[in-house]
Amino acid sequence: MKELVSFINLGCPKNDIDSEIMQRLLAEQGYSLTDKLSDAGVFVLNSCAFIQSAKEESIHKIMELIKLKEKNKKLIVAGCLAQRYAKNLWEEIPEIDGLLGINQLAYVAKACNGVLKNKRYFKPFPQAKGKTWIETKRLKQKSPYAYIKIADGCSNNCAYCAIPQIRGKYRSKPMELILREAEELVSYGTKEINLVAQDTTLYGIDLYGNKKLACLLDKLSGIPQLKWIRLLYTHPAHFEDEMIHEIASNDKVCKYIDLPLQHISDKILSRMNRQVSSKEVNLLIDKLRKNIRNLTLRTSLMVGFPGETEKDFKQLLEFVQKIRFDKLGSFAYSREEGTKAYNLPRQLPTETKLERLDKLMLTQQEIFFEENQKKIGKKLEVLVEAEDDGYFVCRSQAEAPEVDNAILVKSKKMKIGDFAKAEIIGSCAYDLIAQIGN
């Protein structure tokens, strides 16, 4: 048997999928996987480099793994940090035994073979220009939900974002590959599939000449044992009536939309190159809420973008208070080299950005707690996904995995992967408390 390999994943679910592909490829070559770093002969770190804090976390983890390396242990760094800073990593951190770019997943076994023979593995890779999709079998999931990446890269060219540099232009995965992937996951027991991409709403534009997300949702819903389909990372500039109708009318599509808006000030939206105005955003939200019954709306917002004034920030706070998003994530602007925003004038001090971030999150926290209280007494269908400290950890259609709050149920009648009717009876911090409904 070949050496044990341990994977460490950082970043978003898209990275998790890439790690899963590498794990499957290694298993096919006779490698075994382990969660215990102490047992592994090779560490594979799938890194993130989206913003400064993600880069710092990746570098910190590299240094942590180097300290764990014994005489015969090897370290391979893959993912976005490796793609973006390959030359620097290779020359400045000689303890790294191998590097893999984002389009080099298929070489993971070759890299492991090489480093285990004490040969550093690095075949220089160009800046990402998209990817050729390879069909690979998925691992059996440990939970009843899974992610499917329906596209990679991005062509929106938001001024603050380094993703086009790292992952190249937008590339949709052929629909037949997505459907086969979904069917395989469902055959393993997956009940919920979460569709991810840098921009899911643009799916198909490059392959088929027009947007095909509504068509994809329709075809996925034809898989008999698949219960829920969830959309993540939608772009406000690319919604169409056909897609809104599909979400509203398809019983398997969760009435949950993840709509990263970033800001609401027209001046800031324009400087960000978001391709949408505040009026269009408000009209879209009105249309979504009018047409999709029981909609849960999540957004992500950025504070401290270059040139953001107190007036712009106040407008953002008032917008959040008016719309009352069901879920909201926020982060401070990170100045990334190579992006259009890097050289924009009026960069804000870190202190100002963090103060605004705190104000925004406190505003949303108050809204979230108020909305949680309104849910007490409601009966919801929930998916049981884990058991922890005497409670079953569940989610309804209104909660996305890993990013939103949970619904905690005390029961002896449930098992992981089941659906159940639960009545909300209270809350604990951000999570809801429920009991099995009648």
C-alpha cells in the first residue's frame, strides 16, 4: 500500500470539490486517505488567496504543516495561493515539496510519486485561462448534502476581485457532466445539492450561447431521489424572468437565493464595476419577493471600498434596515495587487473599515434576532445532517449548509439523512431550537 495522504482544505466549497477530485484520483492510484496528520506521509494543502486574510491563513497553515513535517513527510500546496504566487512560494519556502496549479488536479498522483522519491515537484503553470473539464467520480459524502461546481473562473471583472487572475475567464461545465455527477451523488444518499460557481446565474452563456440555469434546474429536478436543489453565488445583474419562474414553480428548488450585492451606493457600485444600479437592485428584490413564496434572501456586503464616504456607508446601513435580509455576510475591502481597485485613490484606513464593518454587522444582528423570534411556532420541513451533544443538527430550506444558522432538535426518533417536520420553539444565540412536530 502506498503512503497515506491527508488533505487540508481552506477557502470556499469550490475548493472542497477540487480536493475531492484529487482524493478520488489518488485513491484510484492506490493511495489511502487519512484525517490524521500524524499518520500521513504527504500533506496536501488546498489553499485560498481571495483576500488578504485568506492569504495570511494559507501561509500560516503552510508554516504550521512545515513544523509537523518529520524526516519522511512531504508537503504539496495546491489551489489559489499556489496558482497566484507559485514562483514566490517555490523560491522562498524550500520546505514546500510540490506545487499544483488549479488546472493541474489530474497531476496530483504524479506529484505525490515524485515528492516521495525526494524530488521536488513543480511544473510551471501559466496564468489561468479557464479549464478543460474532466469527468471524475465523486467520493461518497459524509453528510446528506453535497456541492456541485457548475462553472469556474469569472468574466465579470469586478474592480476589487482577483478571481479572474487566479481562475481565468468564466467556463461553464457541460450539462451532461453535471447531471451525471448529481446522479452519482444521489446514488450515494445525497438529498441536497448546492450549485456553486463564481456566478451561477451566467451558467451556459459561454457553452450554449445563452443562459441555461433554468434549464439545468429543470433537468436536475428530474432525478427521483434528489429532494432539494440550492442556488449559491447568484449575480444581481444576470437574473432573468425565466429563472425566477423556475425557482418559484419547481418544488425541488429551495426558495433560497444567495445574492451578493456588495453595496447599494450607485457611486460605489460603479467604481466596483458591478454592472447594476441601486434602482435595479431594489426592483429585483421586489420582483423576487413578489414572485417566490416564502423566499429566504441572503446577501454579502463590502465596506470600506476606496472612496466610500460616510454618506455612502449611511446609505448602505439604511438599505439593510429597509430590506431586512434574512441572512447577511459582510467583509472589509481588501486591497489586492493586480486588481483595478488597487490603484484607486482615497483608500480608507483599516480602522475606518473595521469600524464600519462592526456597525453593519450589529445592525444585521438586531434584524436577525428579531426575525428569529417571528419563527417561533412555525412548522418547517428539516433535513437532519448531524448529531451533536444530544441534539440533531438540522436545516430547513431557509438555511444553507456551513454558512447559515442551524435548527437544533432534541429527539430520539431521527437519523442523519432523514427529513422531518419540526416546530420552532425557541432560539439560542443564532441557532433555532425545535421539537418534532405533529
